[in-house]
Amino acid sequence: MAKPTLLFECSQCGAQSPKWAGRCFECSGWGTLVQTVSDGTPVNLPPMPSADATPFSEIQSTDIPRVPTGIGELDQVLGGGIVPGSLILIGGEPGIGKSTLLAQVALLLAQDKHRTLYASGEESGQQIKMRLDRLSTSKEDTQHILYVGETNTEKICASIIENKPLLAIVDSIQTVHSNDVLQEAGSISQVRASTMKLLEAAKKHHIPIIITGHVTKEGMVAGPKTLEHMVDTVLYLEGDNQYHFRLLKTVKNRFGSTNELGVFEMTEQGLREVTNPSDIFLSENTKDLPGSVTSVIMEGSRAFLVQVQALTSKTFFGYPQRRAVGFDTNRLQLLIAVLSKRLGLNLGDQDIHLNIVGGFKINEPAVDLAVCAAIISGYKNIALPRDHVVFGEVGLNGEVRPISHADRRLKEASKLGFTYAICPKASYSSPSITLQQIQTLKELEI
Ligand code: TYD
Ligand code: MG
């Protein structure tokens, strides 16, 4: 057997190098290369027999049966439920609610007397039991949930195969370790080797496995990012710690669309589905307020309403401040420049603060027009009527450009009682609200 050789591996992107360097040559991360040992497998293997090639016409196509989790928003994000034998990764920052969501799934399956195996290297059986007790309504349900307090991946796999649960949960992938790799749990090679083992077990025995992975604010230290290509489905649970809502997004799905989004609210009884997300992103004010404009955004295939607020005040010292919460500051600067140049607004001596109500982060250009309207409304101290919604992309010449899914946005707005929309000029199919279609910012009458 060949001698093990030294290798250096980037803990961020997994790139390997024979020499140490201060900076990763692949992802340019500083100080991310760590020493690893290659297993010394000989590279020159003897010739192998050829693999079988089958025409697709001879392969039977089958409908994929799915296991509904009982949580509508989660099923929607998964594309209709869990596919047996699939490996699902739920990523998110620590404390965002991954374990809570999975405990709820286990409890819902238990209500139908389905067995779930819960392997945790993070929490003790008592801790998980306390959570289950808090979340469940019936005490008998927990008899169908098996706890495995183990961090060895091979042992967890063996336990999954032996107990044949309907669903297995491994919380989290950073705490388990496989015998195949020498490094400590949480390192890139360990995370990869353990995922590989779980993938084998899931595929071979048709048991779906959900693994959780922590993503840190700074980046992806030994992060789930490196696993994305190995697993079937990748979901990310996101949210702002100061707000109670959580968004579950599909990043990759071999069994469904990636344009899905689930909205939850963290409550005393765990995560609660929010079926009408517009409610939580609209402030409850009933009066017309200067600087406050409602817009419609798309998250995946869902439209929901958000409120954009701008505050302008005279700069007393130095350069004017431009701050944005939930919106790209560079884009805000650009829109302010467009407003100054194309509408002749004197914003050069104004501090401008922009806020998206509810802590939502927007990165689509469709809110440009609403941001412009909010700034003008705030600057002139004239409110836009409360039943107006505004959306459209704004170009550098002050032109208002059409955007995608305009019909769906209008439908959502009208559903929530909005009667008037200021939007780009385009053809809309039978709009249910009055439209003011504009082509340039000049037509915006505030
Ligand atoms: P948790 O699921 O442990 O997060 P993760 O597994 O992603 O690290 O969730 C932790 C947070 O959720 C914690 O701050 C407490 C809160 N929480 C509730 O607000 N209500 C609940 O019913 C539960 C179980 C947790
Ligand atoms: Mg957890």
C-alpha cells in the first residue's frame, strides 16, 4: 500500500494543494488551508471491465411516490413531500429553528404511527424529549420516535438500516464522524465522507434521510455548501433573529422545482405555517404616511406585499448619509442619482434612510419604482394613498421597465384590498385593479 502523503485542503471550498499557502488559490480565502493526510490510494489502477450501457427506452419510468410531512409549507418546498431514499440537507444559521422543524415533522409522522429515527450529536435525549413534549399535543406520539445519541456515522447508518424508520434525521452533519477519515468531526473531509455514507444507506434501503448543516454568518466554515452537489435536495432556513418569521427556500431539488418558498413564524409552540405572508410584511398602520409605499415582490413562485419606507432629512454636517436596511445600498445610491438627475430633485443635501418593514431582504429590481416613490413621497412630505401599490424596474435614464410575473403581483395586491397600481407599461391580462401604467419616472405624480 502506498504511503500516506501530506495534503493541504481549504476548509471553505475544499480545494486541495500539495503545499501550504496563506491564501487559497481557488476561493481566495485567507488562512483557510489546513493540513490533511491523503489515504495513499494508488493512482494507477489496473484496467477495469467496461460498464453496462442501456438505452433509455428500456428503462421504465415511474411516478415518484412521496411521503407528506403534514407541514404544508415544507411539503410545497420539497415538491410535494419526501421522496423515499432521498437525502435532504437543511442548512441555516445556528438557532434558526432547524431542529425545531424536524422535531415537528417527526411528531406529525408519529401521529400517523410512522416511525422516525432521530440521531443527534448536538443534544442529549433529555433535551430533545423536552422539546418534543413542548411541541406535541399527545404524549403517546413520542413512542414512534427513536433517539440515537451517537456521532459515529457507520453506527448511525447501521441503526437506520436495522430499525427501518419511515424517515431518519441526522442533526447535525458537523457533529458526526466516519471511520474512513482521520480528521475531526466538522472538517470538510469528515462532512463529505459522512454524507457519502448516509447517501449510500438512503439509496440502498429506500429510507429518506434529512441532515442539518450549520452555516455561519462569516461564511461557510466546513459548510453545507460543499455538500450541495452530493445530496438530492438542499433547503435553507433563513430569517432575522429580531423577527419571528422564517423562510424556507429550495436551493436545489432533484425531485421538484427550486422556485419554492415556505414561510413560517417561530412561536411558543414551534414553527407555525404562515399561509398569507403579506400580512406579516405590511405594517399595521391604517393612515396614509409620507415616505411609505407598498410594493409586491416575488419569492420563487409566490408574490407578497412589502412596505418600503424612506426618511429624508437635511444633512447638517459632512456628506449626506445613505443607509438601507433590507435593500442594497449601492442600488439605493444609484436610484438617488437617477432621481436627482432625471427629476431634478435636490437630494444632495439630504440624508436618506430606507427600510423594508418586517426585516425582509429584497434583491429584485422590481421594487426600484417603490423605492423612488418612497423617497419622493418622504422628501415632499406627501403621502401616497394607502390603497396604492407600486412596482417596476427603474433604468439609468429614469425609464420604468416591465418586470416578470406582473399579473401574479397584481392578483396578490387586489386580493389584499389594494385598488390602484402604479406599474410599468406592458400588457396585463384582465387586471382586477385600476392601473396607472407609466414609462418614465416623470409620470410618477406625487
Ligand atoms: P433550534 O431548532 O434549536 O435551532 P437550530 O437547530 O437551527 O440550531 O431553534 C432554536 C430557537 O428556537 C431557540 O432560540 C428557541 C426557539 N424556539 C421557540 O421559539 N419556540 C419553540 O417552540 C422551540 C422549540 C424553539
Ligand atoms: Mg439544532
